[in-house]
Amino acid sequence: MFARVVLCVAGLGLSLVAVLLVTSTETDATSREGVVTVAHRAGSRAAPENTLAAVDTARAQGIDWLENDVQRTKDGTLVVIHDKTLTRTTDVEEKFPKRAPWKVGDFTWAEISTLDAGGWKGQQWAGEKIPTLQQYMRRVDSNGQKLVLEIKWPEIYPQLAEDTVRELGRLGWLKGDRVTDRLVIQAFDTGTLRTVRAKAPQARTALLSREPTVKDLAVYAKVADKINMKYLKVSPRYFKAAHALKGPHGQRLKVFLWTVDDPESAVEFARGGADGFISNRPDRLQRALTAAGYTDGTAH
């Protein structure tokens, strides 16, 4: 093997990432097929993140797979939003000036439904709303898209995993090809994934990780079909160790990287063994991967 340094763009920052690649005498770990591109927060560069507008924009870009974040309102409605507070992506401070610190869980759905979740991104998006999980899933379904759903901040919301699984079941997403081919449920802790598997063993799961270690992979493989990890510390050794294991559904353990926005870096990571990417610029990555000979795969 040899080392090659590539410039990788993630979010708003630049980092130099050393990526170990196989030599030409070895076969690319992905066999130049099955590399998936997932739109981070449904594609946060092109549209207001986690909104229905973002879902539709990703579809227009030809992106099948989306990623989102699920939280719960004060009165129990599941909503799609990333941050713990409403301040960054809505006009909550203007509409409710005396409700600091404006946490999602401190507001009812009726209150949240009045907020503008698009104007911060540009006037063309003004009036866009925070969607409920029901609204979001119905749009994904009508668009024929697929979803990596994150159970967000379970330490803040007791029973959030149970509530999410229950809602997915009510909406018909825990049966047929929806659950086997179009849905992955992810979280940062194995406890949440164990809960998901106890309630819906047929669901595909992914463990989010910032500090990947090879020694923990066997434990992770018991509860996760995929490892969705921060790209900064990945290596072909990690890919190889993961691919030698099988997840709870008997398929090879896959490794996706977040958040990779630079197309050249994505191609290099794919050559090193990455199975997919979660990106704010999924259209750019998908074009680069296709040009490099990688076909769009499935995330299950």
C-alpha cells in the first residue's frame, strides 16, 4: 500500500486527510460498484436543511438517498430538525422573543408550525416549514426516495427511539421493500440501536461514530448493518476489518463516511474501501463517482 494526501472539504472547513490506497496489483475494495451518495439533511447546500424543499431539490438532482434528524416537540409530535434549538434555522426569536433558549422540546407542534424554516437560507425559501416526521416520510415515499433517519439527542428525549419506530410502523415503513431497501435508522449509541432492533428487528441500522476503532467492530456488528463514521480518521485497515464482519441481517458490514463534500476525496475514499458518503453536495459527489466508474448502490 502507499499513502496519498488529498484535500477534503467537509462542511465549511478544509482538512488535509491522509488516505491509504490499495496498489494497482490489488482490487479496489468496492469493486467500482455499489457506492452510495446520501444527501446530508436532504442536501443542506442546495436548500434549507431537513425541509420538504430539500427533499424535492435532492430528487431534482437525481439523489435517491436522504439523511435527516428526528426530535420531539413538547406535546409529543415527531419533527425533522437537526439542532437542539430552533434559533439557527427559523425565525423563532422574532416570533417568540421571551422563550429563550428556544429548545425544540420546549415548544408545541402548533407553535413550531408557525415558524419560517426557509428564510434564513434565502428569500426564495421563505415560508418553508419544519416538517413533521409524517409529512417528511410521505414526501420521501411519493418521490420514490430512500432515507437514513437519525434518532437525534435520545438523551434529551426519553423513549424517542420507541416513538420513532412506532410512527414508522404506523406509516407503513416497517414492512416490504420500504424497510428492506429504502430505510436505515441510525444513532450515535448502541443502546438506541438495541431498542430499535428490539422493536423492529427487520429494520436496517447504522451506528454513527466519531472515533472509529477496529477492536470495537465486532460489538458494533451485533447491532448495526453499517458504520457511519467521520471521515478524518478512516483507513483501509478499518474498511477491511469491517468488511470481514456481517451485520445483524447477515450482510457484509458497510462503512459510510460523513461529511464528505469534495468529489476528488470521495473517489479516493471509494478506492480505499468506502461503501458510501453522506454529503452536503451529493450531486457533485455522485457525478464524480460515476465518472470514476462507481455505480450507485444500495444502503441496506
